[in-house]
Amino acid sequence: MKVLMGSESLRPPLTGIGNYTLNLLREFQTLSDIEAVDCFNGDRFSDAKEVLASMGQAPEPVLHSGSTRLWKAQLRKVLRSMPLTYRLKSTWSNTRFKRGCRSRKDFIYHEPNFILKPHDGPSVTTVHDLSFIRHPEFHPAERVAWLSRQLPRTLDRADFVIADSEVVRAELIEQFSVPSDRVRAIYLGADARFMPRSADDTVSVLSKYGLVHGRYLAFVGTIEPRKGLSVLLDAWEQLPSAVRNNWPLVIAGAPGWRNAELMSRVMAMQARGDVKFLQFVSSHDLPFIYAGAATFVYPSIYEGFGLPVLEAMASGVPVICGLGTSMAEFAEGACKLFQVGDSQALALAISELLEDPTQNAQMAHFGTVQANRFSWARCARETIQVYVEAGKNHSQGSYDETR
């Protein structure tokens, strides 16, 4: 089997889709079913081994105020929000892709970032979430318009569709009438770096950030409204001062969409000493930030999967997340749940976990056991099964004939 993987999401700093792409590429190197893997980064084709080697050599970005890289990241956000940006970029990329695919017609094309490019062979797309439909207010208007135009076409053309959770699978069937036998939920995995660690294990990393093992509450995620960080800040301000003083709130994450108001609030709270904002944390340090937390909170309003929750569970940390979300789906009772958007309910959940050592230890244990059921190896094996079915669908002509 030969695989062609879209790799535009691998540009640093890696977000959830980038991590998904990277880990699939790594796992594919170990599978005997895979004869070759090529990647397309939006401009050119490369062998997956070359891409992985470059990822290992490239230094991670340091995103701090005033840095050149942060300025460039902000500029990219502005450009992406301008009218016609997505259309022009897509036209250029599709032209390059179609030209290179002339010699790759026997490859199964997997686009891990929603929108398929033109390919004469079998095609698979991963739709991570439908937040642009469920919560368009959290996205730039041009992105919403572009996805609204392009995703229905992709779903018509795809020989098979992968969703990150049953929540998203059900939405695809309901919103777009995707045949239920042509869309499958495949859960993501937690990297082996995320594991329980003792205070001795974490001290060298945590000391760089002025943190003490087991003495802080953590949030890790992109700083944007959809992640529910404003609800967490509201909940935090409702907690007794003794709780806030004993377990400071630590926020780690790179800037995201439409976050000017949220960033202003975070920076103001940091200036008052109410929170510690670490900004972007390197992949080396992140597992230690997770493992050293007394509790991990992920109040996201909507997620296709919610990888930080699984990573925190694998790190042996009790987790709080929203009721009825994809995180609650894969946690299967191993997380403490609260009603999404309810800051009072979240404050109560935080207080109960921080102040009840028995409940804290039990939830940490349940989370670790549940997290061990998920791995990138499992995700890759199930993805290969989808490729096989996509090939059958394509050869049988059970796809849209107008593609």
C-alpha cells in the first residue's frame, strides 16, 4: 500500500491536527502494510522519512511577546482572515498537487486537514470537528465561508471519512447525510512521553517556570474563545482566596483565533499575580507541566476529540472537562464532569478535586487506566483498515461520479 499524506499542518507550532499528522507518519514507518509514504506540504512533495527527519532537526518556536516568530504568526492570522485568501491559496496548492499526482495515481490520498485536493486514486479525509458550523462566531468569516463551500464537496468526493469521535461522526451523518458505512470514528492516542512522574522527575523542568509539583491547577490549549478559557477564569475568580493561593492557575498555549479580549484579560490577571501564563511550552517541557499539576482543567465548549484531556489522563493527573463533549465520550467516567459554560459548576468541581485528596487520587488512577486504552499505534492500525475500505469503495465506483 502506498500512501500520500497532506502535511501542511506540520508547520510549527504544532496544533492538534499537526500532532495527528505527525504521529500517523511516525507509526506508518513501523507498519509492514505500508510500502511508501509521500507527503505534500501545500507546495511540494517529499518522502515521509525526509519530513520526519526535518521535524526532528527543526528547533521549536519560542512564542513570547515581541518575538519575530510571534509577529509572523500574528501576520499569518491576519492574512488568513482576509477575503479570498483561502480561495487563492487553495487554487495554487491544488495546481501543484494535481501535477505531482500524475505519477501517484496508485497512492491512497489521506488529507488529515479536512479538505481534499484533486486526486484520481482513492481519497480519505479526516474531519476533526464541525466547530465552524456549531460555533461560527469563534472563527474568521472567511474560514467559515471557505469550509462551508468546500467541505460538502470533499464529503461527496471522499471514498471514506474519518472522524475523531462518535460525536463528530453523528454530526457528519446528520448535517451532511454522509452514509453511516462510509464514516468511522477513530480515537487519537497519547504519546508515550505522557506518563505519571514523581516530584523528583519534574523538579528540573518545573523550577524553570517557578512551579511546584502538585501545587498548581493547569490548562493547556490554544488561547481562543472556543476553548472555554473565559469560563475557567470566571470559575477561578469565584474560588476562595485560600484555594487560589495554594494552587495557582497555570495557563499554557499559543495564540489562536479571535482572542484579543481573552488575551487582554489573561495578561491583566497575570500582572495582578492571579494566574501564571506560560504561553507556548515546548514539546520537551509539556509532559512535565501535565504530570506536575494537582488537577488539569479543560473547559472547552466544543472539541472533535480533545487531545490535552487524554494527555493529562495519561500523565496521571485528575481531569475536569465538559459534560456531553467528545472528551466525556472517550473518558467513559474517568474525568470529573461539569455543565459546559457553567462557571459556578466548574468552580465547585475544581474545589472538590483540589480539597479532597481521596477523590483526587481515585480520579487520577481511573484516568491513567482509561488512557492506556488509547495509542497512536492503535489509531494508525485502524486508519490503515479505512484505507483498505476506501480502495474497495473507489474500485467499485461507490463515490460521486462528478468528482
